Amino acid sequence: MKTKSLDFILAAALLVVVISGFAYTWAPMGPNSFAGVLSMSADGRILCACPSTGGQLRISRDRGQTWSVATNAPSGGSLSGATVAFSADGSQIIACLSSNGGAQGLVCRSTDFGTNWTKLALPILSGFSSYCVACSASGSNVIAAANGGPSYFSTNSGANWSTASAPNTNWWALASSASGERMVAAVINGQIYFSTNFGASWMPTNLPSQRWQSVCVSADGQSIGATGTNSYISRDGGANWLTNRISGNSINCSADGATWGIAGAQLYISGDGGATWSTNFSTGTYIADMSADGGEIAVKGSTNAVGFIIPSPQLAIRPTNNNFKISWLLPSTNFVLQQSADIAAQSWASVPSNPTLNDTNLQQQVTVPATESNAFFRLIMQ
């Protein structure tokens, strides 16, 4: 029996599409990038490109400006909608490849930002099949599904695998919430599936069958997107959906579900949770990926480029014991937390504690001691 969160209600109203300019500033990618599948770390700093045909992975550690060949990775390519998965900090990269002319499908992993790679202990696929993959922000919870075969899940970064309770079918795209508890999967000419137990078991939604290409999910698992022939967005964990006539090869959302991107013949962007859309990039954007805060978008197609917008992270504060915990969404631009006893002061002091990343919600967090005097906090871009 379906739980209420997985029940399907299709909204009758279409999403409004507005064609107008958007505030991203675009810069071409550096040399050594190429056509294929693209993915990035949550902060947008690390990018990995997988060729669509034979070749080797490319890694950029400076937001797409320079690229290096991952010579220690197996040679291969993939056209899957979820070929590369990142941990939030970019240190762990999991890539699905079809090698030997597409006759063998395998999954490999790097734990050092793409320098060295090892093959994970998953069955090697034959018959021109390949895997797709997704992982939690920590990289611990991983799901890998074979195109034309079973799906597997791991709770220890791919060291050990179990077979998921899901049909053997043409899996094409996967996405994971930050914790890995909620996952989404797409069958290329079939249904969309949900998992609410870290990929162990799966339940189909009542979204219509179509040629699905890509899925995405916010950090908390409540905002879900799927695209292919048409695009669908849910803001309540799959209970209700909005749809539009935008077809796409990839769909992405920010960690908070506020910013969306759909890439296909052109790139459509929404900054209001998918209510309205705009575009100023229309040169054949075949696939794209987005940073956790939506402030950086990388696109590959007839033009390979990276778009930037200055983010405006919002501070949250809550008491914890005799301290205060201050948090903000992991930004694609470097911000420093500052403190002052006077909000009108000319000078503010940087908070000495370095932020830590909460892998369950992609929030940067700093704990500061509670005081009896006034304390004001702000983020300043560096």
C-alpha cells in the first residue's frame, strides 16, 4: 500500500514559462572539456566529464577553467542520465563506464578528487549495458542500477553491495537526497520510482510513462524533478506534481528546491521553485549540472560553458545547550562569517571557528558561545 507521501496527484495547471533574460554570467569552459555527461560537486568547485563514447574521464578542480585527463581511471564512455555521482565536498567521485567498445559496463570510484580510481565490486555488465549511479552527500549511501538489469545499494561507500527490491528494467537516471534516505530513479521508457529507505526497496509513482532522461531531488528529499518528453516537479515529496511542456536531457535543482534548471535544446532556469522559467542560453545545451545553492551551472553541448550568479545565503540561528548554532546553505562562492556587538559598526570581526558541513542537509554550520551582550552576525563574500 502506498504511503501518502508517495501518492500521485497531477496538478491541472501548467507551469508558466516566461522567455526573458536571466542574471547568470557565462564563461567558456577551458580546454580538454568535451561532449558527454557532466557532474559537479555541491560547491561547484570540482567537475567531472564523462565522454559519450570511448575515452577517459576529465576532471576540473577550478570550476571548469582547466581540465586534466583522469589517466588512472578506466577508459570508456556512457550516455546514461546519471553517469557520475559526487560526495558533497567533491573528494569522492563515482563514475559508470562502458568499456571495450561498450561491451562491458563497470563502476569505478575515486576518493582523492579524481586522481586515483578503483573498480567497485559490482557485476561487470555485458551486452552493451551500463550502470547509472547516485550517492548521498557523505558518499556513504550509494545506489547503482543497471540498464536492463537489477539495482544495487551500498551503505559503506561501495565496499559492499546488496541487491535492491526493484524490477530488472531499463534504469537510466538516479538521484539522492543529502542523507541518502530518499532516492529517485527513472526508467528510460517507463516509470519513475521512489525509495525511502536508502535504496533498499522501490515503489513506482503514477507519473505517466515516457522517455525519461533525468531526475533530481533536493537535500531534504521534498523537491523532486523529472524530465524527458515533458518535465514534472513536486514540492511535497511526490504527493503533488506540476508539469510543463519543456522537454529536457537533464534536470537539476538547488539543495533547498528554490532554483531549477532544465537543459535540452536550450537551458531553462527557474528561481522560484519552478513557477516561472527564463532562458538566455540557447545554443544547444544538451546537459547541465548545478551547485547546491544554484549559484553555478555548468552546461555541455554545442557550447561548453559555466554560468555564475552571486548567491545570497540566508543565515539561520538556533540555541543548543549554552551555545548558538549558526548555519547557511553551502555556497558556490566563498563567504566568511563575521560578528559584531553593534550592527552599525564600521568593523566586524571574523568568527574564529571554521564552518563544518552537515551532510544531512548541506548546511555549513558554526557553533558560537552564548553571551549576555548583543551579538550580530553576517556573511561577507571573499
